[in-house]
Amino acid sequence: MRKSTLAIAIAGALYGAAIGIAADPPPAGNVANTQAATDAPVKDTAKDTAQAVNAPEPGSPGDTLTREDARMAYLVYKLLDKNGKIKGAKLKRGAKLFYQNCRPCHGEDGRRIDFEPAGNGAYIGDRARNDMPTFWYQMNFGDDARNMEAYYDELKLDEMRDIAGYAQTLP
């Protein structure tokens, strides 16, 4: 299992447990996610509703999620539609923010950096469309191995959403 997929699974489980909801079923063929899902206890709906009402506010002292887990869970539960597309992105604003923040390294069309130089070529648009959890994580928290800066403290959440949505339109 890829590191980012594992991080998403863990973040989703933690977030779901914290607010008392069950995660979507794992994708078919993913043995690790399937095993984790089958090991989960059966929930009592009345008890789950009570837990959801009593769940701590995100960022409050009772919230035990790390900022990474919380941000990744937000992606999974709030921003992605069933096809992996970012919901609610303002593409025009995303393009402007992309050009301001991402273009210097990734180029006008996002094809300056090849994420798979030994393969067929995978660029920022490919990553955003096909592996949004990795794209989102790297945009938020950086990637030291690739000299990618973290933008968690630089950009607002809605700005990141718009950039991510715009990046999915790139070649």
C-alpha cells in the first residue's frame, strides 16, 4: 500500500471515529483496506449518534487528530466526490493561485517536473487527477525528497481547494 493511501485510510478512520461516522467502503481489491474494514466493530446507531453530538470541535483541546490527519480527513470526507474530483473548486481563482504559487517550479502548464522520470511521464495534472491524496498531502505538508515546500501555513483551505481543482484540469 502506498504511504499516502495508508495515511488517508488512517486519517479517515480517526476522523470517522472522532465524529462518529463510518468511512466509505474500501476500494475493491485493496487487501489492507478490506481487512481493516472487516476488523471494525459493528456500530450501534443510537450510540454513534450520541458520540457524533459529543464529538470535540476540530482544533479544540479534546480533538486528538494531528493537523495532518485532520487535513487529510477533510479531503476525503468533504472535498472529494465519488470520482476523485474536488468539489466546489473555483477554477478561475485556482488558476490565478496556481500561477502565483506553483508556476515558478511546475511551469505554466504544470509539466516542468516529471514525477516519474523513468516512466511515461507523470506531471502535476496527472497526480491531481489520479492520486489526489498524494497531491493534497504534498501541497499541504511538502515533500523534502522533492524540495516541495509546505503551504499549510501559507494558503487558506479554500485556496488550496481551488488550486487542487484547477490542477485536475492541467494536461
